[in-house]
Amino acid sequence: MSVRLKLTVSYAGFLMLACALLLGAVWVFLLRYVPEVIRIPGLYIHIPNRSDLQRAFVPKAVAALAFLLVFGLLGGWVLAGRMLSPLTRITHATRLAAEGSLAHRIHLEGRNDEFRELADAFDTMLARLEAHVAEQQRFAANASHELRTPLAITQTLLDVARNDPSRDTGELIDRLRFVNTRAIDLIEALLLLSRADQRSFTRELVDLSLIAEEATETLLPLAEARGLTIETSGDMAPASGSHALLLQMTTNLVHNAIVHNLPEHGTVHVHTAVRAESVVVTVENTSAKLSPQLVSTLTEPFQRGTQRIRSDHAGVGLGLAIVKSIVQAHDGTLTLTPRAAGGLCVTVRLPAAPRHTGA
């Protein structure tokens, strides 16, 4: 039995019940006061008694109930159809989505009732699914391209070695090792990105100021080799999350600030702070001026600043994309702002760890 038919039967049954109760009330509170036999001495006028009223009332009541039954069924069918028409549109949109069409939207008009809220929520879900699928497709295409590049280079080097046996094998091995290392780094970055997207980690209490110090100490030799200065400051910043992922996030931010800094005498600032109900990590560097249009694309996978950098520490173009996924997995926000004097300011805002008060 369909929902529409159930509602129709319910409407008709409720109408019949109300009518039966009304007729019962008439019977109980009206006819019970009519005497069975009425005799008035000296008068020969026929006065209807209870039997007469029963014979007149019962057929009319049965006819009224029959009419109300038909009216209730027809009216209930029409009303149920009108009430369920938004659900029909939502069902149609669901079937289209199941067939792979995520561009369809319900756009339910009318008052803001439960069906309108459901339709709007469904439209929002379809929009997010469509954006997610498009992002995944774009990411898969970029990842395939990036993985194909080192494999193609490896194939070329092997072909050269096979065609020229007298070639120096030491140089060939070094180049193969470099290409293979970049391929491994890319695969590990993809796995880390997938882990952050799936939120498959255990939360614990961490201090972002200590994590920032650990990340800067790890990357200090790289900064010194490039003639850069790393400055750290700030207060304790307790948060709840994965220590490994948050360390990877901070390391990526500092590494990105180093490799995209000025060639000489640049500075990287790392600052932690506590705000209302949140903790903040800010990483700034000195570099060339960046346009807002370029900055808005830096968190996309395989974006490498103003140009594709090829060096020992260039990365694989997933640094800020991984940072974005880790921040989202920790229910935080990531903000990238170009500095007026040149360079980039990256701000990560995470929910502060809940405070435990003793009894």
C-alpha cells in the first residue's frame, strides 16, 4: 500500500469517525429525551415519538455516512497527492543522482515547511557531492599525470642505458634514484592526503607551540642552507587532534615558506596564539608579491606557486593541499593572504582543546 493510499484511508477513516461520534452524540443527548409513547388526553394530534424519530433519523444518518465515506476518499486522495507532490520531486531527484546526474536541483518553492527544508538540504548535499566528485576527478587526473612523469623519465633513462652500454652507470643510477625518490614522495603524500580526508586518526591533546618548534628544528638546516632565518614566537596553544598529522601540517607550512622564499636573507615567521575558543598558527615568509588570484589556487593539488620548481626540496605540489585536508579534518579553517611587502601569510585556526576543571 502506497503512502498516498494510506493517507487517503486515514483521512476518510478520521472523517467517518468524527461523523459517527457526532451522530452518536445526537443520539445520546437528543433522542434519549424523547419519550417512547406520547399521550395527551383530549387531543387527537399525532406527535412523533422515539420510534418515529428513529425511523426518520437512521436512514439519513446511514446516507450521510456513505456520502462522507466517498467524499473522504476522494478528498483525501486529492489532498494526499498535493501534500506528497514535493516528496515525488525529491524522489525523482534521488533517482537522477543514483544514475550519476548530480547537476539536477529540486528548487522547491512555497512555504518554509518540513518538505522545503528537506528539499533545500538535499540540494545542498547534491551541490557538495557534485563539487566533491569534480574535485576527485581533477585530482585523479593530476595525480595520474604526476605519477606518469617519473615513470616516463625512468623508462627513458633505461632505454638510453640499453642503447648505450658504454655510458657512465654512476650518473644513470643517481638520476634513477632521484626520480624514484620523487615518485615515492608523491605516493606517500597521496596516502597522507587520503588519510586526512577520511579522518581516520585518534585525537589526543597536543600543544601547537611545541609542534611548531619541532617542525622548525627539523627544517632549520634547509633554511640555513638557503640563507634564511626562522623566527618562532607565541604562547602555548593546546588543541585536540592527531600529533602526527598536525606535525605534518606545520612542517608543510614551514617547508613551503622556506622553498618559496627570497633566494637570500629572507625570513620565515612562525607564531602561535590562543584566541576565543580557538588556537592559531601563523606562518609568514618574505618573497615576491603574490596576486590574490594566484593565492586562491595554492591549496589546489599540484600547484607550486608562480612556477613549477624542480629541485631537491621542491616537493610534489601537495604541501598546501595536505595542509587544507588536515585542517578540515580537525574542524579548523585555513586562510592564505598575500603580504603587502611580498610573500605569503598562512593562518590556521583550530578549535581549542576543552578545559578540564577539577572538582
